[in-house]
Amino acid sequence: MIRKIIDQLNLVGLILLLLVIVCCNKKSDCCTLIDVDLRIFYQDSSGHSLINSNPFFQASNIQIYFKNGDQFEYAFDSNLDNPNHFYVETIQSKEILRLFPSNFYKENRSTTLIALNKAIVDTLVCEFDFNNNNTILKQAWLNGVEIKNRYIEVKK
């Protein structure tokens, strides 16, 4: 009886040891860095914030589209903190669009459309660095104009 219990405990111990050996992966993903956001300050001709300034430029009307192959898809992921891939933040009384660009890559670039409303659409092209398990925004252009330091001011 005692021998049977000892054999069962040894078997359980062996199974646990095998699980630990099989399940432990020495290559870990502990240090993956995803750094892709950028900021756009949309302003009127006087330099005032355009977003949320009138019904035509409400943040709730902004739509983001990701280029996937030859088509653009509406960007919405309900499982994200910012499911529309953007949010508006106020910095020094400026309403600034903080955007997370497309993750559909063609080589190391992606294309994102920013529809401020039905009449105004901007094209964002981003270039990424994918070294060492990281995804880092390296360069970006809004309507062909280079965005420096991930921030641009645009007059509409």
C-alpha cells in the first residue's frame, strides 16, 4: 500500500518535471518594444485647435483606415484601449491627435488614411524598424510632408 502511494507520487513528480522542462522556453519575449505612435496638431488658419472646435471637426467623427493589400479597411479593434487607433489629448490647450498607424506592412512601410470628416482625408505613410523583435516607427510622412520627431502641425 505504501509502496503504491510512493510510486504514484514519483509518477506525479516525474510528470511535473517533464512539464517544467517542456514548457520552459529559454528564448523569452520579455523585452519586445512597440513604439509607433505619432502626434498631429490640426489647426485652423489662426493657429487654433481644429479638433472639437465645431461640429464639422469632432473627434467622434474621425475615422482611420489601414491599407491592407490594395484596399483600405476601417480600423477598429474592440479589444484595444483605443479601438479606433487614435485618441485626442490636450497639451498646452491644444487638441492633438495621437495616432497609432497601420500594422499592415508592405516590406517595412504602412499606409494609413485619416478621415477628419467626409470631405478631408489625409494620407500617412510610415516606415518602421523591425530589429530585435521590436517595432519602432522610424520615419513618417503626412501627405508627402516629412513628420519630424513624430509631431507635425497641419493647417486646414
